[in-house]
Amino acid sequence: MAMPKKIKNFNMFIEGEGFAGRVDEVTLPKLSRKMEGFRAGGMNAEVDVDQGMEKLETEISLGEIPRSVLNLFGVTDASGVKLRFRGAMQADDGTGTDAIEIVMMGRFSEIDPGSAKAGDDTQLKLSATLAYYRYSVNGEDVIEIDVLNMIEKVDGVDRLQEQRDAIGL
């Protein structure tokens, strides 16, 4: 019987700096479509019309407050900060380990150092909005979203190519 593959370990890179041993948690971006209900005459029910994607966001919690990360506050380029998540996904049935890589580019919308209290843990919470996202398994791209260049590739098929062609991009 097959067992589900779980992310057993991970590392987070911010602008190329690895945070192994210092990253507590990463909330990976949710891929969500913006849908609008539509029902017209001759339709017996409402159907959703796909209006594109919702905003891509991620959150990172670090067990320290590194100056290198604080220096990234206020970056004005929408894809100015490069983030990279690398995870080891493994099942307990001996089927091997998959290397997961999520490359994200965006900027921090919030840097929250929390409160300081003697004897309590230090944690820096980072929130970022993203302009670029690429999910790969074992080096093969599964999903690539480049918001600024209107690219949305799933399993190698660019679902926005026809729209770009239609508007002359």
C-alpha cells in the first residue's frame, strides 16, 4: 500500500542566504483563482467565470532578526526580493525522496519583529506579496507564474499564450 509523501525537512533562502536552523515555518503561496458567478437567460444555474488569479502571498517565520533581512524593507521593485524554498518530500514506504523547489520573487509587505520579553523566544515574521512563482519537483517545472509578463505555465503549457497573442504581447 502506498503512503503519502510528506515534507520531512526544508530550507529557506532569502536573497541567496540560507536559513537552515534559523527558519521556523514557511506558509507556502496558495494558488487561487478569482471566480465571478454568471447566470444569463437560458441558463438553469450559475457558473463561475475565471477572472485570473488571486494575489500570490507567502509568510516566513525566522528564529532571529537578521540585519540582512531588515535591509530588504521597502524594496520598490515588485519582484525585487528573491525567495527560495527547498523541501525534501518523502513517503514512509521506501519510494524515495522528491526534491521540491519553490522560487518566488516579490517584496516584503510586512516585517514584524513581535515583542521582546526576557526568557521568551525571538521570532521575526515576514509577509511577502509575489510577482513570480515557480514550483519544481526533482528539477522539473510543474507550475510557473510570472505575473508581470503574463505567463502561467502548468506542466509546460502556457495557459496565457493565446491571450498574449490576442493583445499583441
